[in-house]
Amino acid sequence: MANSHILLGAATVPGQLVVRRIGLADLKDALAKGIDDFYAMPTHAIFLCAIYPVIGLVLARLAFGYSILPLIYPLASGFALVGPFAGLGLYELSRRREAGMPVSARHSFDVLHSSSIGAIAALGLVLLMIFAIWIDIAYNIYIANFGYAPPASLTQFAHDVLTTPAGWTLIVVGNGVGLLFAALVLTIGVVSFPLLVDRDVGAAVALLTSIQAVIKNPLTMAVWGLIVAVLLVIGSLPFFLGLTVVLPVLGHSTWHLYRKVVEADASPRPQLRPRAQERRYAADFPVALLPWRK
């Protein structure tokens, strides 16, 4: 029974969600609304998203030591592969603000108590597996061109990658394979996670709806993927610090993109499990000190 709920959600018979056709003007509007959300809720959005690059770099450093250098670029580009899952709290904040509901930092954790959490965790695990496979393949592409010896220095690494035939092969093949992974994640994750935050439809329905959204809007979704990639590259410089702004803007914008693509219907809303007592989160601290502008 639990497995059925994870796959199909709360509805007895899965409904047919209506997927709209959208254009480039809709992408522009979604980005504008995402920026507006970030402007209205800046402090806790930065707090939530700043931890992702930090955790990624720390784990990578522990796992690979100084040989991490060849994986800096795959790790940076890999943020796009887990981004749909990492933005869960931001989707909830945008949903509440759009509905005119009270918004605070602790509301970003409501998804943990949602009846959709099983489906969200299942799809999140899929993205994490894709991310791990990408890192492994990227590392093996590097080994195939440069062997197992770690780079002697940053300067030598840059010289080898940018000025040698092996380096050019690494760039072309690595980016080509990375593009395939990005297209896969875009297809299965562009609206599935916001949909699960908004509706208790199950992992299978959310996945199929996301695939349908890409099939129905191939050019528009390709442009959206390009926008995400460019912003992530910009946000990764210097030292990933820009991601503290880029990630929340993209997270909020993804919610508004979902609202444009998937038509609202009577699908059941996720139910929040009752909490034993109201908890205070550390993320509330800076928000409580500063008045919101909106």
C-alpha cells in the first residue's frame, strides 16, 4: 500500500494532468518572478542554498584529497543534476508566497512532513544516482586521457587541458557526455519535484508529467536548460560563491515555470503530518532580525 502511494499518490485513480505549451516569454516571466521571490525572501534563501556548494566541496575533498582537481568542473556542472531536488524548500516558499500564506524560513522544512515525501525521496535518490554515475564517468574520461597520476599543479593542469590534444579530447567528450546527463535530468526533473510539493500525485505521475512537459515544449525546455547551465557557470565563479544567489533564483523560478507548464486541477494537496511541538530552526535566526520588504 505504501509503495502504491509513493508511485501514484493519494488519488484512487491517477488523474490526467494537463500540460500546456509555453514560449520564451514564459521563461522570461518565470525568471522575473523568481528574482522577485528572492528579493522578497533573500536572507533564508541564501542560508538554505549556501550549504549545498559547501557540503559538496567538503565531501569531495574528504573523498579524493588533492586529486580532486580534475573533478572540480564535473562537480560544479553536477549541481545542475541535483538542483531539482535541492530546491525543494524554495518551491514551498514560492508556493506559499504565491498563495498569500505566511512565509518564514521554517516553512521550507514543511516538505519533510509532507505525505509526498516518499515520492520525493524516491525521485531524489534517482538524481543522486545519476550524479554519482556522472562523476564516475567524468573521472574515467580524465583517466583515459591523462592516466591515474594527479596533476602536479593547477598551472600544469590548466596547460594540459587547454593546450594538448588529450585535453581537447577531454573537453569535447566530457562536455558531450555531460550534456546527455543534463538533458536526462531536465526531462525527468523540470516539473516533477515542484509538482510533488504542490500535489500528492506520486513519483510515477510526476515523472511522466515532467517527460510530457519536455516533449510538448522541446525548444522552450532546451532554452531553459541552457539558461540554467549558463547561470550555474556564472554562479560557480569565484569558488562557487555566486551559487548562493543563483541557486535560490533558479529554485524560485523553477516553481513559476512549473505553474506555467502544468495546469492547476483538483488533484489532492499533500497532507502535512502533525508535529509533536513547534520547532525553532537555526535558519529562522537571521530572518527574525531583519524585516522583509514584501
